[in-house]
Amino acid sequence: MYLTFFEVYIVFLQNQVNMHYSDENYRKLSIIAAVAIAIAAMMIPGASLASNAYASHGNSVKDSGNVAQDTHQSNSISSSDSGSGGKSSADHNSQSNDATNTAHVHIHNGHHSDKHSSKYTGSKDNKHGKNGGSIKDSGNVAQSISQTNSISASNSGTGGSASASGNTQSNDASNSATVHISNGHHHNNGGQPVWSGDSKKGGSISDSGNVAQSIDQSNSITASNSGTLGSATANDNTQSNTATNTASVDIHNGGNNNNNGDQKWLTGNDNNGGKNGGSIKDSGNVLQTIDQSNSISATNTGILGSASADNNHQTNTATNSADVDINNHGSGSIDNSGNVAQSITQSNSISATNNPTPPPPGVAILCPVLGPCSSASADGNTQTNSATNSADVSIGNH
């Protein structure tokens, strides 16, 4: 048995309250959410992964139209030297990752008619359907992108150096999901969304139309030296992460009418509106997480050595956007639906560390004359984070 999306959402809220927004817990949660929905989509016998699903009048739609998308990208560059007077260099490299997951899911159950497109007939008079049937465990989307860049240089030889400078690392990721689920009689006239019909019962929608999106991005540059009279340099690097999660979920249950964009919900058995809207449960929930990190470090542990991490630039930009519209026509019930949870975690880190073994007493006496026996600098750096969470939720029960 797998977790419903709403159960995952409850775990999310509990993590917020009890775990104080820690990076680790957010990361765990995004994995839980993706796994929960992916299992629902892929591990149930007879389940299907598709971008479009259609069902005729009165039938049930189950374990269908689910989408799981997972992208992993990584780049790694490393250089090392252990010889006396040598140099380890990983300079002037460019690493970039660009990934996009896009899902369009349309599930229609019951009588549907499009004047300029396909016609779905429900009853023998070709005008209205009796029951919308049920939609369950369908139209769920799980999207995940993981991107990493890594550059390292290390030296352990006497009089040597390690340099990881002048590098550029960038990650760009986008998840986009559009989910449209309708149950009951609907009519599209001339390309305009005009919904009409007299479905006696809209049927039920459960555990459907949920979206989980996660993006994890990291950049890392390290230079380390452990040799005597050596140096570690990580200067003039640029690191950037850009991530966007976008989810649009539209769920309609029962007969309804949208006249040229001016929504008018018709009630009663007047050949235009449904009598009973049925129920919507554990559906139309959205979970969006973005985790971004940049790290630059220079470390020296050798006698008379130096560490430098200067003039670096780090930037994180993240946007979560969710638009959820749920309408149940006919005064049915809406439970545990239309919930939105969004999180963005961003971090930038630049460090220069010098922790050498103390020089011999005779050498230490000369340090004031020759200059500092060891040094560490992290100067002239810029770090920027920009984050936006946006949610628009509309729930109507008519």
C-alpha cells in the first residue's frame, strides 16, 4: 500500500512544525513525495504512464494518465599532484547543466463534445450523459531534476600548488506540469470553454491530479594543499543555479457552464447543470521543493603555505508557482484537496582555511622578515539569493 498525496502533505506540515525547516528534512520530504506518487503511477498492476488519457461516458478511469519524470545530470573535474615543486591546476573550465521536464495530462470521463475537434458521446441522444463515473489514482505527476557540478585541485608535494580558479559552473532546471481532469457532461463550443449538460451525478474523483515537483542543484569548487611552502587557490570563479517549478491543476466534477470565460454555474435539473456534484477527495494537491547550493573552498595545511578564495560570484534564483482550480458542481463534498506546499532552500559558501603544522623554531624566527608564515584570504566575493513562492488556489462547491 502506498501513501496518498494528502498523507505526504500531512508529513510535510509535520516536518515544518517539528523540524524547523532544516535542509535535510526538506530534501527527505521531496524524495518521499516523488516516491509516493511514482509508486502510485508505476507499481500498481495495470498502471500506465501517459501524457493524455480519455474515457467514454459512464466508465471509470483508474491508475491511468500518471507521469513520472526523473532527470540526473553531473559534471566532475579533478586534478592532483604529489611531486615536489609540482602544480595541480583545474582552471578556466566551464560546466553547465540544462534540464526540462514537461507533462500535459488531460483526463475526460463522461459525455464531451468539441465543435471543432473530437466528439465524445454519452447517451443515445448525443446531448447529455447520465453519470460521470469515477476517476481514481489517475493524472498524478511526479517530476524530479538533480544537477551537480564539481571541480577540485589538490597538492601534497613540497613547494607545490593547487589551483581551481577562473571556472564557471551553472545549473538551469525547469519542471512544468499541466493537469486537467473533468468528470461529467461537458461541451466545448467553437474552441471556447462552454460547459453544459444535465449529468444526474458527477461521480467521484479521488487521489488524482496531484503534482510533486523537486529540483536539487549544487556547485562545488575546492582547492587544497598539504605540502610545505605550498598554496591553495580558488579565485575568480562563477557559480549559478536557476530553478523553476510550475504547476497548473484544473479539476471539474459534474455538469457546469463556462460561457466565454464568464463562469456561470447552473444548478438543478435544467438540462444545463448537474444535480449532484459527487465528491472530490485527496486530489489537486501540489508539493514543490527547490534546493540550491554553491560552495567554494581553499584549504592549506602545509608549513609556510597559503589559502586564497577571492573574487568569486555565487547566485541562486528559484521560483515555485502553483495555480489550482477545483470546482464541484451539484453541492457534493470536497475533502483534503487543493492544498499547496512550497519550499525553497538556498545556500552560498566561500571559505579559505589555513591550519598548518607549526614551523620549526628557526624558521618561525624568520617569518616577520620574510612575510607571514601562512595566510588565508576570502576577499572580494559576491553572493546572491533570490526566491519566490506563488500560489493561487480557487475552490468552488456549487
